[in-house]
Amino acid sequence: MTEISLALGGGGIKGIAHIGVLRVLEKHGFEVKAIAGTSAGGIVGATYAAGLTPDKIDQIITQANQKKLFARAKQEGPALMGLSGLYELLTTALGDITFNDLKIPFACTSVELETGQEMILNQGRVVDAIMATIAVPGIFPAKWINGFQLVDGGIIDPVPVALARWLAPNLPVVAVCLSPEQKEWAYLPPIDFTSAPLPRPIVEQISKLRISQAFRIYLEAMEITSRSIAELRLQIDTPEVLIRPDVIRFGVLDEVAPEKLMALGEQAAEEAIPEIRKAAAWPRKLPRLFRRANVPGKILPVNEDEDEPTQ
């Protein structure tokens, strides 16, 4: 089988497209030997690394009540929305497994709020790491692990190519980016949080406080920042193959049928198969045999005996 390393980028609900990419890679006989994930890519990457098939991940997401995923729990930190529903869903699917239990080497990114340092999570409980990499500042509560206050890794690295390369220096990196090319930015749809799969009390609270317009501006500004950083990082850390599913018409908080996003992921992956085969062939493989890669951040120290499974 042809071996590759995967970098799965963030993108909110659009991250479901990653499942379609994985499905196609399996169909064509590619073996994923390492996975790096950011935000939504961290969710899909971690579950796949744990041994769940794309069909099983599909089943978990399809059967989930999207409006309950972002419900708030009393013990959660300050944020507009909560992650208690998603935490429960992931704990049911993965249990208390640690990174040492994973079938495929996996790491995800986060950012430490006090220092702004990019943190690499590859130790401890996997569900805790996922909660950190998806913690969009202000939107979802930050995740405390071992004294570090962690938020969404996409702030610094929306598509973790360098991390995927560090995990498997001698393999071609196939990156999946869920943001469009810059020439398409003018065609992006406006964010409409009122139709998002959010608990009704949250939508009503935003409306009553008359901050709906400010909230929309904030989300759109974050989208612009994320897209810009993604393009800059991809120029610096260029993957051997870049896959861009055509998810431009979907917003990060849209309520959308999962099968639509998976189909777009499958389509983009199918189109990239010839390029992946070329990247893995001997003429391009030879220089990678001598490649070395530095860790693209600080590895988060975790004491598994002391780190409690908190939300």
C-alpha cells in the first residue's frame, strides 16, 4: 500500500468533508501512517486514528443532534456557546483512550492564551486534546490542561502541514484545506447564525441583547483571518498534495446534511488521486528519505495520572 501523512484543516461544520476524503483514500489503497489535525480536522483525525472507519465516523455524526452538541454546562468556562454535548458524544465514541492507545500516530494543535505559543498535543487523553483544538476563542470555552489555557489551533495554523511532516518526515503530506482560494473570497456567503444548529436559548439571547450584527461581524472577521493565515502557512509549509473540497457555499455554523459535505470531500479526493500517486512515486520519494523535520511548536507536557477528564 502507498503510505502518506495527512494534514486535516479546520472549518467548523465543513470538517465533515474530511470523512469523504478518508473514504476515497481507503478505496484507492492509500495507507495513512500519520495524521495532524486542527479544530474540526482534529475531531475527524483523532477518531480515524483511534481505529474508527469513515463509515463509523459518518454514523456517529449523522445520528448526532446538532443542536445539542453546543449546549452549555454549568461547569464550563466563559463563552457564548458550550461543548458539553460534543464532549459527551466524543467520550461515548472514544472513551478515555490516550494517544498511546491510537492505531495511527496523531497530533493536533492548539494555542496557549497567555503566551500565544503554538502547542502540540500528542499526549494524555485524546478527548481532552480535541476539546482544546476546537475551542474557538469567545465562541467555545477554553480548555485547561496541566495548567495551560488552550484554544483553537486554527488561530495560528489552520492546516497543520508542518506537524504532519514532523510526524512522518519521509512521507508525502496530503493536506485538506476547507477554505477557498483567495480568488474566490468575494463569493463567500454571509454568515447567518439564526439558522445555525444552535440551542434556541443561545439564539434568543443574542437577539435580545441586540448583538446579532456584532456577532456576525466578529465571525466574518475571524473567517477572513483564518483564510489569510491558511494561505500564508501553505506558502511556507507547502504540502506535496493539496486537496480543497468545494465547500465555499457553506458557513462554519450552517446546519447542513452531512452527506452533502462528505460527497464534496470524496469528489475533491478523487480528483487528487493521480497527484498523490505521483507524489508517492520513487522519483519524488528519494529526496524525502533524507528529510528531517523540526517540531512546529511546543509539545504540551501532560501528567496522565493528574490530568482529570474535565470539560
